[in-house]
Amino acid sequence: MTTADTDRIYSPLELYALNATAYQIVNPGMEHWFSERGDAVIGYMRRRGKRVVAGAPVCAEQRLSDVLAEWEADCAKHWESPAYFGAAGRLFERLSRRADHSTIILGAQPVWNPQHWAAPGAMRSSFWAQLSRARNKGVLVREWSVRDAESSLELRRVLSEWLAHKPLPSLHFLVEPQTLANLRDKRIFVAERNGVPVGFLNAAPVPARNGWLTEQFVRGTNAPNGTVELLVDNAVRALAADGAEYVTMGLVPLSSHRWDPAYANPLWLRLVLAWVRAHGRRFYNFAGLEAFKTKFNPDGWEPIYAVSKERHFSLGTLYAVVDAFSDRSPASMLLRGAGKAIREEWRRVFTPSPAKRGRG
């Protein structure tokens, strides 16, 4: 990508980014569509006849309807159909009313006003206990410059340690793990112990909401308990000190929070998602992720949707969306993940604990 191309993407981002995932359109593998005026950009991936959009068009609010019409006309011109993953707010309001578009609920994202973060009673006692554990182990958090973070081999080591313990192969699209190569406009907070990085958090801006998305919170193998909590606390306080009014930790898939019953998922999808939530824990602990984010006592939860240009949301569209997150087919990704899970379970069962090795 040339410098001119990069500037074309960042120009609307820095002015109009409203969707929490807006800055993910710069992730590797994204294609970019620009409006004829050049004042709007959409990041997307092509999968199985679909253009899977990362969140929403990035544009001024008064331009949204015209941008959507121009974009969907371009999709039709190329015999492709748009699907918007991570739709919320104004995009959801515009498209969910249309008879030729269908909507499914993906989950919800917790949100905070960071100006209220440190208010008395805002956090549970268990949260403060975790902060104390990390501090007592000598963990300190510092904000690093973008230049230092992008060139740090130590942060890449921490990231590699974190990814090695993930049950699934690395996902991409909106959850690209390799973020350290491009931190433009972002802020990064690093947890250090004895001067050595053991974790980090990077935050992506949401300029139109005067806010931030905590894009990643990464914990290395030598990070004491409470390291992530200490990172989050320091980051949100720093953002609040600079006047931020909105922070989110991003989507919790299959969140148990209630929605408007008018937008209930179709029966076939409810059955699929119920099975995934019940039996997919080995690959992705949805309930654990929700519990982790809930302990920070959010001010509220925003529902997040997928919207497709078809009268009924189809299995083919769901497959295309899942495919966008992987560099291989969804079936291959699950098989690879199953193999990794089996290897981890084998090590857990048959590797002696340090105490047992000591007695031997």
C-alpha cells in the first residue's frame, strides 16, 4: 500500500470513525472501497460472492445513505452482495428497516464513560484485589511511544507467548493479532516487571465518539495475576485524563444480555449458536470472556449485529463471515484448532506439575 493510499484511508478515519471497530479496516488483508467524492471509505473482504464489511462505512452522518447506495450499487455491478459484520447504531437503524436486508444478533460490547471510572463503588472488591496482586509482584504500567512499541522485540515476544496458548489458530479480519507493525493514531500501555515487558494493551481511537477501543490486552507467560486488570485500569485513567468520554472492550460474541425481541435470530441460527456456546468452550470460552469484561462493571452494553442484503439471513452468508476471519476454510480452521486443543490437553494431563517433579 502506497503512502497516498494510506492517507486516503486515514483521512476519513480520523474525522468520522464512529463504529468501535473502524480502525480495524487497516488490518492486513483488507480491501478498501472509496466513494466517488473520496470522503468515505469501507474496509471489506471478499468471500464466496460476499463482500464482508468490517463494521460500517466511515463517513459523515449526513452522507451515510448516499454512501450506502453507491457502495451497494458497486457490489451489484460486480455480482457480489454486501454483508456488514459488527453493525450497530446508525447503520443498524438504517438497514434493519429495509425489507431487502436481514439482521442477526452477534452479541454485545460493554461500554464505559471513563470519566466515571474511578468513582466510589464503581468497581467490585475483587477488581481492586487483582490490582494489588500485580502491584505486589512489582508490576508497573507505562505508556510507550508508537515508535518504541513498533520496533520492540520484547513486545513481539510477549505477543508470541500469548498467541501460543490460544486454542484456535490466529484469526484475522476484525481480530487481527499482529497489530504491532502499525500503531498509527493508537496508544499502547506496557506492563513491566523489573523493567521487562510482561504484557501490553493497545487502544484504537473512535474519534466521532471521543473514545477508544481496547484492541488487545496481551499477557505473557511470566505475567503475574492481575496484570491485565492493572493495564486496563491505567489505560482507562490515562484516556480519561485526556478527556475521553467513551471506552469499549469490543464484542462479546453470544453475550447473554437481552435484546429487542423484534430482532430475534432465526430458529436455525439459534440452534447453531446454542450448540456453539454449549460445546465450543474448548476452542473459545464465550462465557469466560463475558465474565471477564463484566467484572469491570460496564456502564452499559451495546448490541452488535450482522446485516446482509438478502430477505432472510442465509447459512451461506454466515459461512462467508466465518471464512473472513480465517486464512483457511472454516472446516480446516476447526480441525486445526481441535488438533491444537488435543495437544494442549495431552500436555496438561501427562506433564508432571513442578511440585510432583520436585518430589521425584
